[in-house]
Amino acid sequence: MASKRILVTGAAGFIGSAVARRIIEQTPHELLVFDKLTYAGNLASLAPIAADPRYRFQRGDICDAGAVRAAFDSFRPDWVMHLAAESHVDRSIDGPGEFIQTNLVGTFVMLQEALRYWRSLPADAAENFRFHHISTDEVFGSLGEDGLFREDTPYAPNSPYSASKAGSDHLVRAWTHTYGLPAVATNCSNNYGPYHFPEKLVPLMILNALEGKPLPVYGAGENIRDWLFVEDHAEALLLAVERGRVGESYNIGGINERKNIDVVHAICDLMDEMAPDAKIGPRRQLINFVQDRPGHDLRYAIDCSKIGAELGWRPRETFETGLRKTVRWYLDNRAWWGDIRSGRYRGERLGTLVS
């Protein structure tokens, strides 16, 4: 594979850092990480690759057109992978303004600067340039007991977060259709794995179980998600930017539907096996059902047959193998999450304010 120069926004975050580590560890490509380092951004997630000469980091805000322009003009990327986003539904309920600013305005800025840069390229470089926009299955709304989200499923976002991501998806489509910007989009299901900020379900349950704290489960725990191991997702994203067809979108799923309560039960059982604690006792007794999230979508599930047929991708991990690897990682990497739990996020409930 010929070496490419890849600009990745949001690469100090959970999915972005998995992409960044994969680029440096498994490809010949050069990488520029462009990240604002908000609360969920963590340079420690990039520590395994930070000394590599093909890695560089620029702190910047995707809403700052000047900073984005400088990154394009100095690094001269062949590909852009746009992952920077506010991503937590509960936080979007409490403070939707930041989601509109980052996910909509920030994506607009990225598209404008990518378009300017692309138009300046020689013909051969312009032909091979790609802008890859990474999004979520939540833009499609909520499924009933049957069916799967397909690439042609109508958008029906139900939270401020998913609405902001739906808007950004539409912007990318419009910039391709109107201006010809060579873009590809992907929509993924729920990710889990190492380096996940502990406000999300899986890491929160692992760490609370380790510390003997209550395990808050929304409603009756009947909400269903399709769980995708983050390293599998990173592999799919690199395939999409390299080989995806311009103007197309690809759904990426783990083919692992689970009720939230079943996810929590599985984590409890693994913690009892891998980190037994006589003082805490069986972790399932820590489960605490709490008032449901406002507007909580019942079920998400992905049909990822298109990316399988066109790009040859399938997830490598089952939910059981991926979850075991995830629990093991958190038990072995207390230094990574310890400072987060001591300061930036202490496990408090978010997303209860509705005005």
C-alpha cells in the first residue's frame, strides 16, 4: 500500500484514537491528529504511538476555520477522517448548544476548508483525495422489535445528539452533490473497548463494579443496541476511506444485539471471575434501576451487508470475546482511567434535565 498522509480530527477520543493507533501500528501512512482536547480527549490514549516519526499532533478546534486551514496547508493530507464530535446523548440533553456548534458548525468548517484545499490540488492528487465523515446509527431513530437500519433507512433522529449528527451527515452529502467534494460517510453502531471515556455504559459498569458502587441501569434495561468492538470499527473505517465509493455511505455494525441489562449482567459476571472481591460480593447485586433517559430509543440494529459485499469487512470479535478483552484492559490500565475518575468525570448521572 502506498503511504498516504491522513488528517484525523478527534483522534484523542475513543474511536479516533483507535483509528490513530491502527494507522501508525499497521499501515505505512503518516498521521496528523487534530484535536481540541475537550473533556473526553486524552493524549494518554495516543501514548503508544506518540514517539513514532510518522505521528504528529496539532491542538485545534474544528470550529476555528483558521486553525483548520493551517492544518490542511501545512500537512497537505491525502485523506481526511472526520471523527471530532460531541457524542454523549445524556450530555446533549443537558447542553444541546455545544452539540450544535461542534457537530454542525464544526463539520461545515471542515467541509469548507476541505473543499478549498481540494480545489487547489493538482488533478491527480484531487482525484485521489477523500473526505471521510464518521457518524452514528442514531440518526435513523428507533427500531421496533424487528428490522435493521440500512443505508437507505429514512433519518429520524430523536435526541439533540443524533439530530446534530444527522445534520452533519446531510451537509456532507450536499457538499458532494453540489460541489463535487469526494466524500464517503459511515454510520456505526454502539462502540465499546479499551480507552473508552467512563461516562458510557460499558466502562462505567466495569469501573463501578470494580469499586463496589451502584450500577445504574435506565428503566428496566430493555433497550437494545448492536455492540461493535472499537478495533473492528477502526479496521472498517480505514477500508472505507481507502476503498469506499465517493458519495456512498456504509453502515458498520457488530452483529451483536444485546439488551442493556444483559450487557450489565455479562460485565458483572466477568468482574466476579476476573476481579473477585469478597467485600463487594456478587456484582449483580449492585444493579440499580433508575429513571429512564428522556426519549430513550428502544432498539438500534445495523445491516452491514453493504460494507461486507463491497469492501470485504466483517467484525472479528463476538460480543463475548470483545467484552472479555475490554474488561481485562480496564483492570490492567488503572493509570489511564484513574485520573479521569478522580477529576474530570466521577461517574455522576447525566441527562436528567429537560426544560
